[in-house]
Amino acid sequence: MSENRTGFYGEFGGRYVPDNLNKILDEVKKEFYKCKDDPEFIEQLNYYYKNFIGRPSPLYFAEKLTQKLSGAKIYLKREDLNHTGAHKINNTMGQVLLAKRLDKKRIIAETGAGQHGVATATVCSLFDMECIIYMGEEDTRRQALNVFRMELLGAKVVPVKHGMKTLKEAVDEALKDLMENYEHTYYMLGSAVGPDPYPAMVNYFQSIIGTEAKEQVLEAEGILPDYLVAAVGGGSNSIGLFAPFYDNEEVKFIGVEPAGKGIETGMHAATLSLGKPGILHGFKSYVLQDKKGEPLPVYSISAGLDYPGVGPEHSFYKDTKRAKYVSITDEEALIAFEELSRTEGIIPALESSHAVAYATKLAKQCSKDEIIIVNLSGRGDKDVNQVFEILKSK
């Protein structure tokens, strides 16, 4: 997809915010596009990508899993090997360098699974900035290890105690803080959501995933993959993998949403499967909403996927049929969590386990000369206690 500076993806995206936020968002947008075209900024970003994050992340052929399934070749894009254990640091590194250019010293962020919070706290520690992380109280319980990591890195974690006490409420509080403190505060949004220019910024900083994967698969196989598979909550890890392949129409995109306890139960967060266009958190996208247009309560075993909206670019991909969106239940994700651990010696994050679960289904339906790249967006250390408790109670 060619560069889009309008903030819209078809009818989706845009900016639906109070007037006092328009000024700060205009400032951020202007600086972002200036940085994007500045060789010095790009050189600095690439320096930290290589020497601090540890990029490029490997594209690993999951040979044992492939043999077990007797279908398509499965490659894993190993974002779990990045410093801090997930793809989130690609974006926070870019945004903190942008915040420095804007001379902001106070950083706020929201987090669900905690990986964006850890990545934000990490770069704030590196560049000596004040860091406040909003996190739903329910997620602080599920992700206690990540809360400790954030605090160890010097961040102040603020539990949000209203509503479902998860990611949506954390975003609500972060936006409220920004409106009150925008003159000296930078909001480091973690997913490919939010008002313009955030979706375009997150796309840009996360596209390193797909750019590397394209080069790596051509080196390994001499051809492009048949399928790209990635989990979708807000949508940053998936847009990062998909976007660089947008014009390669022979490469099929599959986004995997959380079906939770089952679509029929209502306890899920399958926004693109069941949502309708609406406004949430200052942008237009598909939203799980009631008849009055209010966001519905959502659920997933994975704290990083239980969000009632989705990135506007994904909404555009759905409507134009560039991507297909499917859903995976908690139970299927848990099976994939254990299977990848035992087969390949890699413990995936629960978010990534949704993608692995669908890829294993897909591989069985494919021929052995087809290729699937799965974005292993994060490692499972943060989820081990939660999974232990779930499996112990069965």
C-alpha cells in the first residue's frame, strides 16, 4: 500500500477527538513525517534496532512441526527474540526518538498483556524519561510478572478499576491523561489503533517485521510465501508483517482473532468477524458494539487481544478482501501453546499461540511445497503462571 498521509484507510481511521487534542496530534504528525524523511533519524533508529533490540530477528523453519503436520512448510518470524521479548519494542523505540525530537519528558502509555508497557518502560529508562503506564486491574493480576518488570524499569503502573478492567479502560484513562497534560506529555500508543497519525506511525515502525521476513524467505526459499498468519487484537504485529507484502497479491494475509470461550457464548473479542463500523478511541474501525453504539464487553484468555476495536488498516483490509480474518478459541490457543513448546522448544506468548493454532490447521490443508510464515510476536514467559493455573485446575 502506498504511503497514506490522510489518516484514512478507505472510510476507516481519521481523527474524532476534542479540539484541544487536534493541536498536539498535528504536532506529532508533522514531526513524524519529518523524521521519516530524515536520514539522521533513520540512522539512529536503525542503530538501536540492531544494537539494542537485536534485529534482524530470525526467520526460523519449524522443521519438526512441519514434519508432524505433513503439510505446508511453517516458518516462524521470531519477534519473541527481541530485547524485552516481543515486537512491541520496535514501535516504542521509534516513538521515543520522536518524543525526544518534540522535547517531551513525560511519557504515558496503555498496556494489556504488559509487553507494550515493558517496552515503553525500557525505552524511557534508556532515555531518562518519566513513564506512566495505565493497565486494567484485571490485566495487572493476569500479568503480575510484567507489572514487576515495568516497576523495576522505573515506570509507575496505574491500575484502572472501572468497566471490564482490561485494555479498553486502560486506553480510556491514557487518553484522559493526555487531554489534561498534553502540553508536556507524549502518548506512546502501542497498537495500530487510535486517532491519526498513530496507525500510520505504528505501521511504519512495525513494518521492519515484514521487510525482514520478505528478504529472509527469498533467501531461504527463493520465492515469496503463500500465507502470512498473525494474531490480531489492535493489530500491530499483524500489520507489521502484512504491510510490506501488500502489493504482492499472491501472498494471502490471515489475521487471527480471539474466539475466547466460543463465538456462540458472547465471551470473545472477534471484532472483524462480528463487529460493525463505529467510532472508538478517536478513530473509525470495526467495533464490537451494542444497538446504542456502545462498546461491548470483550474477553480473551490473552490480555493483549481483548479489545473491542481493531486498527483501521485491518478494517480496510477486511472490506477490500485483502486479508481474511478468522478466530481461534482459548482452548485451541492453549493446545498450540503446549504443542510449539514440546515440538520446537519455543514457548510462545498466548497472543502468538492463536496464530500458531490457526497455522497448524491451515498447514494440514496445504501441499508440502506451500509456505506459511507465522509471526511469533512474543515469548510466553509472561503467560507461564497463568497457563500453569489453568492447566492445574482442569
